[in-house]
Amino acid sequence: MEKQTIIDISWPIQPTMTTYKNKNDVHITINKTFEENHVRESSLCCGMHTGTHVDAPAHFLANGSTIDQMDLTKLTGTCLVIDCTQAQESIEKEMLATYPIHPGDIILLKTSNSATASTAPHRDAFVYLSAQGASYLVEKNIHAVGIDYLGIERNQPNHETHLTLLQKDIPIIEGLRLGHVKPGRYFFVCLPLALQGAEAAPARAILIPQAMPS
Amino acid sequence: MEKQTIIDISWPIQPTMTTYKNKNDVHITINKTFEENHVRESSLCCGMHTGTHVDAPAHFLANGSTIDQMDLTKLTGTCLVIDCTQAQESIEKEMLATYPIHPGDIILLKTSNSATASTAPHRDAFVYLSAQGASYLVEKNIHAVGIDYLGIERNQPNHETHLTLLQKDIPIIEGLRLGHVKPGRYFFVCLPLALQGAEAAPARAILIPQAMPS
């Protein structure tokens, strides 16, 4: 089998990484060093919303399903990376409507957020998806949506963007890194950790250009 | 595009899960509850070798590469699930040699370990891959090897199985769950968290039957 090319679109996890609202809740502990133990062992503490992660409906819905109940087929398949780098504030329906979005697509929103270093302090003014934009994606029957910042909306009081998507069981992938990715179609795989009963989980996300279906 | 079937082969992560040598180092903290905050937020602490995880060469080699440097193409591609359920102690070359192993294959060893509950106390006497079996897989130019327990060897003093594989930059996937998987060929994806500088990382692993190359 021909060797695949893989494009990693995950946020590097480390203690100095950008964290939402500068929580600084990522800690790595070295438990055994090679010098002392001839083996390296370390451990991790972090919020579920660290770096690249997936929000499940339970994040914002009383009876929403949890991340371990998520249908992984929604996080694996054809994706369309949309160029939203000209958006200054929010991504609206009008911008999305210029792209051919098919039912079952996974939509990744590439914005100017991706130009920010992965260790920069958190910015409140990141580019986000408006509630109206989210409604449009729901109408289009997408499988999932991802964005290149640690939130998909700016802590709006009613969390309308989250609610619009999660009420339809559409997973939200936050914390992607898309600066090195050309807009277009790819095969996408995002695998969140199998955390039982959690409202979200850290994940790794990749694009595989050659695995596109014909 | 036709909807994929996905077989999850990951170990469920939760505080009561089996941990290596019963370390019990998996902790989930609820930071915000829906009842009080109208949002759920939680966080995780765990060792890098929790549940399904990938060992990088840095785990046992002085100058070994770390998990963030791992070539993800070695963890994505055609896999062969080998029936080792008759092995009582170790998996030896003789058992592996009865299967058609191709260069670039990812080899998953299904053993009687998978019959154990995912929350059972740690068993020292798990079925493991012998150093001789590991040497055979190296000769076959495999891309990666996975096993259905939290170690690929029983803490052998010289860690020969680990060293044989990691010296050749062959990732070791530990903590798979294969009880529900028929031996045979699949498309495999295993994505470890993008932990910078770590010797290993928790991962999610799946099989996609339909994505097999022709």
C-alpha cells in the first residue's frame, strides 16, 4: 500500500500553550527520568477543553449525550476546509453560502485565528461562528464543524452557536490549527479520548489527502 | 459519500479503569455542573500510559524521539489483527509466522487479555509479546504493533521487547480492546494526543472496515 501523507491539524499540548481565558490548567509531571530510572514516565493534568478537543451535547444540554457516546462516523469522513480568513469578527451565513456544502460534510473554518502562535495569550476577540452561521450549517445537514480557536463563539451569554449545533447532535471541534492547510476537500479523522461520561475530550485531528473517495 | 462503519478498539477511560500495576492514577474532576452553572466542565489527570496509548522511543531510549515527533503514517493504514487467543504466556515467532505479514502492516495482537473486563484489577500474568516475536516483526518491516493489554511485555528486566521495537522506531500501541474484533485485515487509525516532549500519550484507536485499499 502506498504510504499516506498526513497533515496534522492538532494544537500542540504543553504547559505554555494557549488556554481558554488563560486558565493555564495544563500540567505535565515527570515521574521517572531516563538518567535515574532508565525509563521515562510522565503524567498529564488538563481540562477537557484543552487544545484540539471535541464538545459533546452534554457540554451545554441538560440531557445531552457525553463524549464517549459520540458517533465517531461524524468525526471521520469528507471534510471541506472553508477560507474564512477575511472574516474580521464573526463567520456569517453569507460567507458560508459561497461554498458547495454537501450533506454529511465535516466543515472546518479556517480563520485568521490560525495565524496566532499556539502559545500566545488567549484573545477574547477571536473570530467565531455566529448563531445564524451555525443555523445555516444545520440546514445543510453537516456531520460536524471545526474551528481554529479554543471556542466556536465568544462566550455569548446564551451560547446560541453551541446550542444550535449541539441540539442537533453535531459535534463541535475546537482548537484546530489550519494555518498550513489550503482550503479544499480532504479526508478528515478526529479522535477524542474515550472519556466516559465527560462533556468533551482532548483529541487529535488529521487530514489525509489521498484517502478522498472518488 | 456512504457512511462508514467504525469499530472502536479503545479502552474506556474512567477512574475505575484498569491501570498498570494498579496505580489508580486516573482522576476526573467536575469543575462546573449543569445544575449550578448551566454548563458542564471537567478535567482529567492521568499517566501517559493510561488505557489505549502509544509508546514512543523516548520511553526506553536515551535519545529516542518523543510522541509529538512520531510519524503518524505509521499509525494509520492497513492492519492485520492476528488471533493469538490460544497463547497462554507469550506470543512467539512460530505463532506469528503462520500469518501473511506484509511490509508496512500494522500488526494487532488479539489475545485472551481482551476477555478481561476493562475495570478488572491489573494482572501481572497477561499475555505478552516475546523479544523473539518482536524481532520477527522487525524483520517483517511492520509499521507498528499493538496489543490488548497495558504492557507489551511483563516488566522484563531488560525490556527487550520494547527495546527491539523502539530501536527501530516502531510505535507500540498498548491497551487496545479487541474482544469484539474478528481477526483479519482492516484500515486502522490510532491518534495519540499531540503531547510535546512526552515519552508516550493516551490515544484513541479505531478500525474502518470499508476504507481498505483494493
